[in-house]
Amino acid sequence: MKKIVVLISGRGSNLEAICKSGLSKHIECIISNNPNAKGLDFAKIYKTPSAIINSKLINNKELFEKQLIAVIDGFTPDLIVLAGFMKILSPEFIKYYQHKIINIHPSLLPAFKGKQAQLDAYNAKVKVSGATIHLVDELVDNGAIIAQGVVDISKCCDDSEVANNILELEHVLYPFVIKQFIQGKINFANGVVQSQVQASDFEELGELKQHIFI
Ligand code: GRF
């Protein structure tokens, strides 16, 4: 059975969606760099081990990552899932887990990188935005694109409406992609994304299948 570790920093709504979709049995550990992350509640709810490595108490990045590696390696995961993890990881860390770390970003990358992707999309008056799941490499919001979900934001009145609409799709996209990985239908072990996801696999998404691209 494939094993995953999820890294969070805050709310954890993507983590909740992943757990709710039946994937919690694959989660070996939920790790937060923030002891007050609301997302840690889901470790209790879904009876998943959790760990806190308080980045505020360890103001040395190397030491912080050393501790993170010690915890992660204890679980030998096949996949490390960043779900609202707000620490930028060093190139050394990323190299250590090469082609094993994925992230979700609330825009159609490579457009609107950075922390205010939804606001930037709103201000740019683009008609569609969405979410991207990508392999993590040493550049921020970069790395091979695994999947994207497209959202109509043409009628949104402000950036929070944009964010909410995208988040709703994230909650479908992230579990779906992780599930395909677990089932061996998506592979990126050599850094190149290969997908054997079939049209029939999208059926479970109902109407949303038209918005998701792998
Ligand atoms: C999401 O918008 C995700 O795209 C971004 O951080 C946010 C995390 O939200 N990387 P949550 O903690 O999963 O609710």
C-alpha cells in the first residue's frame, strides 16, 4: 500500500478533503510547522499520527529541515503532499526527496505564482483561473505540472470569491490526483509526469470532470 505524509501550516481544508475522500488510511503522518494549525484537528478526527516541528522555535532552516527529514524518514513515504505548507523548502531538502514532493497552487501555473495568486488573478481580470498540482522543484511554484483544474471566475465580485471558487475545486482535484497516484495511474518517479488515467476514471467526478485536466 502506498504511503503518504502531508505537510500543513494552517487551516487544512485540502487535508480534510483528502481524508474525507477515503485516503486517510494512506496518510502515515500529518506534519505541521505551526503548533496552532487548525488542520491538526484532522489528525485526531481521522486517527492519523501527527507531528509538530515548530519553525518559530527553530530559527535555523537547516536544523528545522533536519528534524523534518528525521520525522518523514521514519514513515518511508512514497509521496510527500504539501497542503498549505507555508515554509519554502531548501534545494537540498527537495533534492533529498527528488520527484516525491507535490504541491497545490491556487492558479493555473505558470500564471500567478506567489502568495496572492487569487488576488492577482482577480486584478488581472482573467476570465478563468484554477488550481495546479505540480512536482516541487527548487524554484517556488515551479516544477512539472501534474494536473490542473479550471474555474470560471468571470462573475466573481472580489478576490475572496475567486479564492472560494478555486478552493472548492482544489478539494476535488487534490484527492483525485493522489488517488490516481496511489493506484499507479500517475507516475513521476523520474521527474517526467506520465499518466495512464482513462476517461472512465474521471466519471466519479460528475460534471466536474470537464474542469479537470491531467
Ligand atoms: C490553498 O489555497 C492551496 O492552494 C495553497 O494554500 C491553501 C491551503 O489551504 N497552497 P488549506 O490549508 O488546505 O485550507
